[in-house]
Amino acid sequence: MDLQSNLQPELGKLEQIVSQFLLKSLHIILDSRVPSLRPHDRSGDLSLGSQVRKSDKWFNLVLGDRPAALDNLNFWHRNVMDPMIIDVILVHQGSNSPSVALGGSVETVIERWVVQYEYPRVVAAQTGESSAIHKKTYKKSIILLRALYSQMRLLPAYRIFRQLSTSSRTYNFDIIYKVSSFSDPFSRAEEGMMEEYSFPPVEAYPGRLCISVTYRTTLSDFNLEPSTSMTPKIITDYVGSPNTDPLRSFPSSGKGVSATSFPLRGVQAPAPVPLQRPHSWTSGFHRAAFSAQNQPFVGSPPAYYPSPMPYDYPSPPAYYPSSMPYDYPTPPTDIHGNRVQHYRVPTHQKAIGYDDYQLSPPFSPSPSPSSPSYISNAYPMQTRVRSETAPVSIPLPMTSRNFRYLSPNSSDPNRSSLPPLSPRSRKTDPSSQESPSGITYFRKIESLRSGEMQPVTANHYTGQKVTRDSKDDSGRFSGLLSSSGSPRIGFSRSSSRLSFQDELDDIDFTYPFDVDDVDTSDFHASQNLEGKKASEFTSQSLPIGRKSQDAAVGELVRMLRTAPPLRQDPSCYSSHSMKTELEGGVATASGFFMPRKTVDALEELRSFREMKELLLSKSGRVISKEEA
Amino acid sequence: MNCEVCQLKDLEVEHFEIREVLRCILHTIVFHRALGLVRPKDVDLELFDVTYVQCGDVELEKKIDEKIEHFISWVEKHPNKKSQICLSFYEVKNKQPYWFTNKIERLYWEQWYINLNVAQHPKAHSSKSHNSKVVVDPGEEERIARRAAVEASLREVLFQIIKFVNEKKDHVPPIPNGDGVVYFPHEITIPRKFLSSS
């Protein structure tokens, strides 16, 4: 008993080293392979001066904030003896299906990392002082993890990871991962395409720490390329409301919307845990273009839900007696009872001889000091996600590449699909983050207009004018023309065209395509102006429902252009050539912006035409692109 | 304590590639030997599709760059030669201090020899002038092939480094104390045999 009691502190230390080693290696691997898990862009400019979490100092390798997925490890990987198998999975198009279609995705394991603490059947006699042994183990683990970090950058999969994570383009593939304590062996064909590399193990008496990888030697077999769907195009003449809601939804079309890899946001409910796989979780979220059924959604919910864990422990090996300061129930059975019986974190621990290794934290009673904080961090993230994410089926990261992405939204006509706010306006408008604000504003307009004009059946927003925030000079309007199944047209104006905006500041112009998020104060101020125009709208209600969307837009444009000018400027767009060009459905209200150069307007027209073409191509029609 | 020596694979490089290649190799070695607290920094090479890891320490970067410049100037003075640069790690041992002698002995515990064969320039130029009419310059293809070969060799060298640092770990001394990034004392030199042969 005395021997065992002497062993306990040492074993506790070893257990801490091993579990932190597993955690660190998982962090390194996921950080270097799964773009969606990267909490921030680690440009490498961060100096050590900035505060480093204690938990991040393990093995003297500061990696930055851990993804919440790693918090699960503490809960999951109770048993340090179990191997931790990390599958890096490439989600890509099947070779047979040339186009991206739902259900056409294929998942291939391109790398399989196995990190484990190998415990020998026969424990050799300990030679030397255990603290010295642990020191050596720790030092060698540092080197091994450095090597792992470097190796991650030399293997073929790193290249595609970099493509996904750094490029602003969208691709037709994604990388997800799966962590498990066991794995299905590779087929012979797969094995033939893979090579294995094992790092020399680190002695960690009584066992040793091993890392090995089986990886695909080449990824050129896969058709990995930028997504062929409509590329997001910056509309230089976009004019939108300053209080516009961010674009919420990018519903998938048949062509595959955008090949972004979703961050792990726990939007979907977890699949039930199959009993035969108690120790695994995966990142199953990827683009809508891929079938949901193909997700290797085994086991736990996405890792961003640190708790509660729906795991069942049917018969896990028990290495931790109930005095464990972990926050999950003690496993009932003890499989390896004859082996390590006292893998218990000691209640009192001192960093014996490890201070010179800058082991921070030193071996402490609490297992992972930062895990509670990570959990708490994850929650605000979740709530933040929820408040930001519109109720759409496909949440997208709010990245710039999704900005101004035009796509038909057939799911909800009331949902405003608007470009994100400009930074300034985002700050000033507290309601901008909420999607319902646009809708409520809309309904307000509707109620106001109910007496003035006939309700438009299919085209909700048509004919309604939204006051432009005259105070805003951020230069963003949102033009919406939506109904079920109809495309949205966004007009954008870059900030470089602010001078144009300034001229309009004193005009209470109501832009018919504006949908929402205009300050109510401005709205009220422009009532009289709207009242003027109301008659025109009522007399010329748009033909909707029967005619095509383009025709509706064209009608609207005609209406606007025939409206009395706000300023007397004969050089407005009244030329027939312009009109005919606009017949195709490109809407513009440029005529109202006066004075204005013809060149500007022509440029705007061009951009509108491009928009139209993009929309048409989106809807599957073949159009000839006039410009690249 | 024995001194482990690692002779890295020969690399055929052009003059303008020396800087990047050496930076990559030296930083990789130091990264695996700087066992103090480190925030790794990924650096992409411009000439090759290779990413290596630095320790993220500005001082170290400066020091390495200085040595590389020194090496390049040496190579310029001695063209057409096999060049070698040596990165050595040592421990500082104070011999018993006497009144007049305060010997500080360096005990080298690891040495890395980076072997470079710096190719000549004229080849590239001549191919250009001869094939000026040809649309696809065969010299260009050759360059591309050469570049790919160098990249592959560089990767092999990096793998070699990783393998070596992992296989030989027993000789690494205890990590010295200190704040921030801590390195084992090291020096970068051009071996004497090369210096004297000029």
C-alpha cells in the first residue's frame, strides 16, 4: 500500500502529462487541418507579450485559443489509455457527378492520426527517480509536439487546408474531422494510396507516447477546385440603406451555392448516439450542397456544445475513482482493475522540480484549469451565433465573401436578404443585427400604405418606398424585390462614390427597392414626399404574379422614371436608349439622383446589367456574358 | 554527453534561392530546439510551395538573417564551390575561474551541417537568348522542373530534420530557465575547412 501511495502523485503527474499531450496534439492537428475551427486568424504576429492562457503553455507551445471542440476531449477522453484517432476527412464531389448536387458529396479520409499512450503489458522496473523521469518525458514531449507541428505543414493535406482557410474564393470541397477512440480500418485500395509515418515514441514510464499518421500521398486524384457557382461580385454601384440588416440567408440552389466550410455552430440537433460508438464526435457541418445524410454524424453533438453531453458510457474502463474533480458521472465498471488502479488526480500537488521547465500550470489538482472557462466561453459564442444567425437552414459565416451574394430566396418572402451593414452604420444602429427589424419595418410600411395603394400580392415590396436615411453617408442601400421564388436585386454603392451620396443627402428620396432598416425619424420626415408619389404607385400598380420578375422590375423602373423629378435637371436619364436597355429588367432609380454624370449612370447601368445576368444565370438560363 | 551530428542532404540551389532555403532550414532546426515557451509562426516561402515554422522571435530572426547574409557574401567570393553552413548548439560550461583565466568552455552537444551546391547563373541566360523566337521557352520548362526538384529536395531535408530531432533526444540538455522564448545557446558558422580552401 505504501508503494502505491508513493506512486500516486507520480502517476497523477504522468496522467496529467498524458492527457495534456493528447489535448495539445488534438489542438495542433485540428488547427492545421480544419479551417472552420480556427477561432481567429493567427497571422503569427502575436507576440508572446500578449497574455497567454495557462493551459496554452503546456509543452511550451502557445497555439492560441482552443476551439470549443477540444473541451469535449476532457469529458470524452477519460481514459488516457484509449487511442485518440483523428480522421481528417475530405468532403468533395464524387468523381461521377460533375456538378455539385445535393447528395453528390463523398467523404474520404485523407489523414488518420493516432495519438496514444501505449501501456505495456509488462511494466518494466522503474530505474531512476520518477520526477527525473517525468522531466525527461516532458522535455521529449515538447520536441515531439514541435515535430508534429512542423510535420502538419509538410504533408499534402496542408495545401488544401490553406486553400480553404486563406483564400477568399469558395471551393467545391471541405475538410471536416472525426475524433474517436477506434476506427474502421482502411480498405485495401485506400491503403494502397496511403503511406504511414510514425514519430519515434516518447518514453513516459511506464508506457510511452506515440503519434503516427496514415496519409494520402497525393490529393491530385480529387477534383478540388474553386466552386463553379456564381462568384460573388462586388457591385460597385450598390445603394443600400444604412440600417440594412446583414444578408441572412443564402439558400442553396441546385448549382451549389457557396463552397464555404461552415464553422462548427451547433445549429442542428445531434443525432442519437449509437451505442457501439461511445467515444467519438465529429464536425459534421458542411455546405448545404452536400447531403446531410453523408455526414459522419456519429456520436456526440458538434463539439461546440460542451455540455450537456449525451454520451452513454455503456462499459467504459474506469481509471478515475469518484473523487475525480471532473463533472461527469463515474463510470461504473473497472475493466483494467489489475493495472493502473490509482490514476487519480491527487488532491494536493506541488510542481515538484518542474518549475524550471516553465510548466504552467504545474501539476495541479484540477485537471484542466481552463476547461470551465472554455465552456463558459463557448456559451456566449453560441448565444452570439444564435442572435446573429437568421432562421435559415443554412447558416453561413459572416465572412466578406458572402457579402452581396445574390441568390433567389424561395423560402420566405418576408425574410429580407440584404447586404451586410457598413461598419459605421452597424455601429450606429442597434437594431441592425436583428433580422426581424427589417420585417417589422416593412409591415409598418405596408400598414401605412394600405389605404394608399392596392396590396401587391406576389410582390410584397414592390411599390413601397423606403426612406433613405439622409443622414447616412456610408453609401449603402438595399434594393429588394422579392416574392416567393423571385430573385433579389441588391444595389450597392461603394464608399468611393460618397460624393454622389452627398448630393442626395438633402433629398428625401425614397428608394422603392429599399426594404427596411431606415431610421423611423427619417421615415417620418419624408412622409410628404412619399405622399406625393403614392398616387403614382396606386395608379400604376405593378403587374405582378402573371408577368415575369424582369417585367415587374422594368415596370417599376418606368414608374420611377416618369415620376416628377425632385430637382429640375433636364439631363436626367430620359433617353430612350437607356429605357430600352432597362427593359430587360435591370432596375435603376438613377434618374432620381441628380445632378449626375451620364458616365456614372452608364456605369451603374452596366453594373445592374451584370446583376441581372448573374441572376438569370443563377436561375439556370444561359446567357451570354458581355463582360468577364 | 556526446555531440550528435547531422549532415543534411545536399541541396542544389541557385544564388537567389539561398536566402529562402537557408532561412527555412535554420528556422526549422531552431524551432525544434528552442524548447522554451514559443508561439509558432507559420512562414510561407515565396519561391517554393513550402511552409515552415519560426519561433516568432524577432531577435532570432535578425540573427539568422545576418548569418545568411554573411554566408551569401562568402559564396559570392567563392563561386563554384560546395558550401556548407553549420548550426551548432552548445552548453556553456564555466571552468574553474582562476584569477586570470576565466575560461568559458563550450560543450557542443549537437551540430547540423547544411550542404549547399550553389549553381551558376550563365546557364539561365544563355537559354533565353537562344530561344527567343520560341513561344514556349524550353529554358523556362527546365527552370520549372529544376524549381520543382529543389522544392522536393527541400521537403526531404525538412523531413530529415524532423526525423533527426525526434530520434535523438537523449542528448538534449535540460531546458534553461528564462522568460519568453528560450533557446539553447547556438551559433551559425561556416566551417573552417571551407574558409581555408579559398
